[in-house]
Amino acid sequence: MATGQADLISNLPDDVLGTIISLLHTRDGCRTQALSRRWRPIWRAAPLNLEGGGSRLREQTVSGILSGHLGPVRRISIFMIKSLPRRYDLWTGHPIVDDTGDARVDSWLGSRDLAHLEELRLSYEYNTHNSTLPPSVFSSAPALRVASFGRCRLPPNLAVDFPLLQQLTLWMVTLTQEALNAVLSGCPALESLGMTEIRGVVCLRIRSRTLRSIGFRHSSYVPSQELVIEDAPCLERARLQPFGTDNSVVTFRVIHAPKLEMFSQLMNTVRLTTTMHTVKILELEGVGDDLDPVLDLSFLKFFPCLERLYIYLNSEIWFSHPLSKNVRTYVSLDDPIECLEHRLKKVALKIYNGKGPIVDFARFLILNAKVLERMEIGLDGNHDDEWMANEKRKLRVEDRASQDAQFEFKRSSWSFLAHMGANLHYMSKTDPFYTFFDGYVAL
């Protein structure tokens, strides 16, 4: 500001200045105290959004910020660093575990009025999975709508009181089934649950009267996990993404989810045990080591009412895999696949390279989907008209089971902007995969 010019911003009312400060990063908001005497008390009384950004904050730092701030807390989003041990065992040289950090978190959360807290994201740094979140983290937060907890343990005898929480994320969390039950029962408005690398439980059982969407990525430390939907009357969407394509397997079982319509999984790393009559939209990603169940599409028997199938294939894996000896051209008349007979209307497939099992995979659908209306195929590069004509012959498009089916090849024109928006509305209610071909153009 030039010398002699009036400070118009400082003349604004305190509540307006407080709103401005609350929109700043925590560090910048705190620095406004140095501007002038007029600004000094504003930050302390303004709504607080405590965000560490990409930085990790020591528990002492968090405690100091919260103890020096008198205004309502709206958002807490931090990576916490536990204090380094100062004492070591004289015999082994190992550090003596110091639990004062957990007690400190318990102290500053328990001492604050969380009536205005809307978003809470807490995670410890790497290699601190034994850090147990204190019970006060789960005490009454009547306005909390979004919560995320990472790299920690849930305490025993847990009591949760999040009456308005809608979105919950648990990643690299060690828990018991009893703790998970307490979380779900303590969130009576929960709509979206995301779980990544959950530890301590081999079989996770979900009971929620309000849950609409669940995402699950299993732990790399547990070679086989099971996710059971015991009672979720409002569940509409489920997405399973195992950690890798090695020998890791997730078993998915549905007992009661009458509204489940959209399902997404990584192929051959999810073991299905339940026929899902309600699922109408299915997404398959990648591929495992055993191609036979994929090539004959036997997994489609679990989805008799399927209408839309979205498939993302890793073309490099498929090209390097030898051709399976069990590839079928047609579905057996003695063992029909119901959705191919009566339901499947749309197929979207990428990345197609015209080589090996990918051709057999696409051709199987073309020759057996009797009510297919449209198939879109995303290519792995640019190809000329002669190549396209040859691919249609290989796929036997003229022999298609549904004479009304339309086929469209697309090439990638990927851009940074397309990438940025590809998953913006991925789990939209109407069709979560409508951005499937973002970055592609029709040929």
C-alpha cells in the first residue's frame, strides 16, 4: 500500500475480516496478527481451518495453535508427527515407547468445543501404525460431515457420536470388527464409506441403514480378505480394488443390499460368491494371471440383470500372455449366460490393440450378446482405415448376435485438462462411468 493511502480493509467489521482470514491457509492467517494492532485479535476469534497442507505437523505445534485460538474450529486436516523418543533401553538400545503424543491429541481435542467442526482429517506419519487415536476424537461433533483417519489404530471400547457424518475414509487403519460396528452405528447419516488397507480383520462385515456407496481396497499385508455386506438397504454402488494383481484376493459377499445397481472390481482379484440380481452397471479393471474365467466371461453369471459393461484392459499384459486354450466362441446352449441372452445393451472397452486374447474377448461379446445396442472400443493408438477394416473382420462384426448393434472405434487424444476432470463425477448416481472415454474421440 502506498504511503498516505487509507487502509480500507482494516476498516471492515470484525466478522468480515474474520471470514477473510478463515479462507487463508493456517500459516498465512496466523501471520495477519503481525499486520497491526487492529488485526492482532482477529485471527484468534475467527473461524479456524487448521490445515497442514503437504507439511507434517508435530503434535506440540497443533496443540499450540489450538490453545492460542479462541474462535470456532471448522476444519482440521493434518498429518501428525509423533515426538521422537528421548529415552532408550540401556540393554537393547531400542527406543522406549512414548504415549504422551496420543495423550496430547486427547487433551487438545477434548478441551475444544467441536460444535462447529465440519471436516476432520487426521493421519500419522509413516511407520507409526501403532499410534492409537484417543477416544476424544470420536466424541460428540454435531456438525461433522466429512472425516478421514489414517495410519493409526482405533481404540478399544469405542463410542462414536457423529450424527451428521456423511463421508468417512479409513486408510491404513488397524481395527477390530467391534470397532467397525461402533463406527457405523455411531454415524446414522453415513452415505459414503471408503476403506483402504484395513488391518486387524480378515472378514469385514458391513451393517448400515443409510450407506449408499462403499469403496474397498484390501491390505497388502493380508493376502486374502472378505467383505460381507450383511445389511445395507440403501447401498447403490460398490467398488472393490485389491492392492495388486499378484496372489491377493478379495471375496465379496452380499447378504442384503436390495438397491445395489453399480459394481466395480479388478478382474480376477475379486472372488464373487453371491448372484447379484440388482446390479445393472458393471466396471471391470485390469486383469489377473488366470485369463480363462475372463475369456469365457463366466463371471457374468453373477450379474443376470446386467445392462451396461465397462472394461478397462491393460493391453501390455494381455499381449504378453499366451493365448488360452479354453477360449470359447459361443456360449454353450446348455449353460447360457442370462444377461447376454436378455439384458446387456451397452459395452465400452479400452485399451484395444487388436492382438492376442483381447480380440477373443471382444469377439465373444459381439457373437453372444443378443440384445446389444452399442459397443464402443478405445484403441491404443492411431490406425489407418485398412487396419480398422481388418479388425472388424477379425471381430466378426457382420456375424454379430444382435443385428441392431452399432460399433464405434475411438482413438486417444489425451490432454492434461481431460486427465484433470476424468474422475470428477466418477460415482455419479445416474452412471458413474460416463467419463470412461474422456480424452477419446470417435473415428
